[in-house]
Amino acid sequence: RCGLAGGRSYSGGGGGYPGVSLSCPLPGVPKAVFAAAEGRERFETRVTVLENGLRVASQKKFGQFLLVNSGSRHEAKYLSGISHFLEKLAFSSTAQFGSKDEILLTLEKHGGICDCQASRDTIMYAVSADAKGLDTVVNLLADVALQPRLSDEEIEMTRMAIRFELEDLNMRPDPEPLLTEMIHAAAYRDNTVGLNRFCPVENTDKIDRHVLHSYLRNYYTPDRMVLAGVGIEHEQLVECAKRHLLGVEPVWGTGQSKEVDRSVAQYTGGIIKVEKDMSDVSLGPTPIPELTHIMIGLESCSFLEEDFIPFAVLNMMMGGGGSFSAGGPGKGMFTRLYLNVLNRHHWMYNATSYHHSYEDTGLLCIHASADPKQVREMVEIITKEFILMAGAVGEVELERAKTQLKSMLMMNLESRPVIFEDVGRQVLATNTRKLPHELCELIGQVKSTDIKRVVTKMLHKKPAVAALGDLTDLPSYEHIQAALSSKDGRLPRTYRLFQ
């Protein structure tokens, strides 16, 4: 093998390099040492609780972040929009850093970037940097979270940024963010996850440093925080946490938390309608068809319950999307909302399933879009799909959904923000973390009887409905509720004849 064939020249012309064997090692070169698969302990998440209640979690991957059990669901006793303000104010000037530019320059020395994301139940301060800068990064996170200056100038700039974002939100051709807010508000009217995630325009001038400090005093306490590091040794992270987060007095003082909202989500069901002219939402010269958007949802379960996995499989089985599959031809084309809805009713522009899950509740919903004159038919088609969920589930269909869910889980966990949120949420809720291979095993155990059981339980709840656009032909809430309680999902005959 290393004789004549090994000495042949494979260069394209004269004067090239002499032929090099592809099967024999080069003389004088050390023997290659190939990477080997490591044990599962590499992926385990270690957790330590400090004396002040702060939890420190680590995993051997990359990045560091601080997750706070806070968010818009806790604003019942405050002005709505505080979490939105805190997200925009993150990584501004602090006790140690005079401006955001100083923070970014400090991170640059370690090749770092930073970000803050506020959701309904958490606020996450995230930094990705070289592991050698661990002490600097933890010090920076502690300073950003506990010692923000919140100057008048920064707060005013935040007001302007939020007003612009709200204006932009209402002008976007994609209504999904607005519909998500509306369906939560309809499902959990005036409580917890039903509270607005975005700051209302009328509250932008009312939120100041005093309001922010009042909120921070109650929710930014050590027992409501998780410091998680990915890609560093656990002992190092614990030492850094003790140095920078233990015994530190926040800028708002260390008074006792008095107004912490510990209420559990109360599912109410209901409808929220917003009449809006959607006839001219095009961003370019090509017009976008005028559409009416409907989202119908039912209560599912929290991510702490055993039924969470069957609901996740059900959501994957329903799938759906726009008129053309996202990500290229064929992606997701075998899901029910493609096969039963988009492939059979060419006039529908969208039919997509979503599953939102929280520590104490969950919401499975379907978003559909069509011409305003065909709203009635669209609603009836979607209610019929909800009823069909409780019917027979084919073995091939179920296996496909389970395989796709496992694939999506593993693919998403390649992304830093997803790992951050997964580690933080699980540690905040349970002080532990289920590993990917454990979740894949649970997904593999789901049976068709599990799908039917969770759907049957879900269909007994009142629906939540969000409607946006020209709603002239929208059926009443009572008729939608009656359709979901029927055997075939059809709207009442009186509506179809006389509406």
C-alpha cells in the first residue's frame, strides 16, 4: 500500500508537490491521539447553595450568567412594565463602571459579549467570555445586578427606546408577538403570566428610580437568584460567587422583602379582540394580503408535571407553519396542521401550533391566518383540529413527532442562550437539572394513550381566544366554546345560518 501507489503524484501539473501517501503516517510525525467520547458526567450540572440562599450551578460548556426569579408575572402590585425597563437598563453604569462603554471594553479584554432578556417569569443577565476572565465576569454580573446607578439620563433614554419598540411592534407585518400577548391576557385575565410583558405607553413616564428600587428590593434577593457558569470548574465559580455575591449590600438597601407576589396562575379563559386595519402592512413595494389573525388556546400543564412531555410531543405532532414551510421545502410537511389544514385549504396563509409552559401552568394554542371574509371557516377548521387531537394517533405519526422533538431538543441545546435558560429555569424551580439524555428517554416512553389522556383533560377547559384584524365575521366566544365542546368541532348551526 505504501509502495508504488503511495508514491504517485496527485498534483495537477509539473512542478507540484511530490505525492504523499494517504494511508501511511508521515515519517518523524508523532502518532495522532484522537478525541474519544467522554462519560455523561461531563454534562452533569452541579449545584451549590450559599449561606445567603443564592444558588451556584455549573456545567462544562461555555459562558456565565445570572438568572433572577423575576419578570412581568410579578408586577401585580406594581406599575406594569418594570421588567421591560430593567431589561433595557441592564449593563448600564454601575458603582464600579461609569458607563455601558466601560463594561463592553472590560468584556472585550476577555473576548466577551453580554445580553439581558426579560420574560414573564425570569430576568437573565448573560455574559460569554474566556474562562480565564471568570473573576472579572462574576464581579461584573454582581455589579450590574446589585449596584446599578439608574441615572436620570439612562432612565430617559430607556423611555425613548421602549416607546420606539412599542411603535415598531404595532407596525410589524408579523403579528405573532402581539397575538402571544393577547392570548396570555385572555387565558389568565389580570393575573400572573397574563400580565403584559411590554410596558404600556401610559406607564413609561411613571416608572422612575424610586419605583425600580422598590421592585428590586423585593425580587432581587439571593434566594431568588441562580448564578450559573458553563465551561468552568464548579469550585472556581463557587469561590467567585462567595467573593462577589456573598454579603454584598445592594444599592437599594437590604430591607426585608414585604410585597413578593407568590400567587399561582389562575386560568380564566376568555377572548380579547383588537380591530385593526391590516390592509397595508407591507414593508416594500410588494403588497401583503390583508389577513385576519386568530389564536385559540387551552390550558395544558406546567413544565414540572409529568404530562409536560406528552404535551410537547402533541405540539410537535400538530406542527404547522406558513403557506411555505420554514427552513426549506419539506420541513415539517407531515405534521397535522400541514396535512389537514394548509394542504386542503389553500386560502389559509398560516396554521401553527405553540406550547407555552411555566412553573405552575401552560398553554397550548394554534395560530391561524386567512382573508377576513373566511374567518368563520378558519375558526371552524381550527376547532375541528382541537377535537381531532383526542382521536386515534397513528404509530408512524407518533414516532415521527417523538424523533423530531428529540432532534429539535438536541439541536437547540447547541445554542448558548437555550442552555442558559434551560439550566437557570430548572435550577430555579427544582434545584436540579434533567439532562438531555434523560429527557430523550422520557420522550421515547410517550404512548398514543398518553396523548389522548392529556387532550381529553385539556378539552374540558374554557378556551382562550385572541383575534386581530378585520373581525366582522368572527364567531362569538360562546359559539367557539360550543364548537370545542362538540363531537366534531363545528360551529353551532344557528351561527352558520344566520350570522
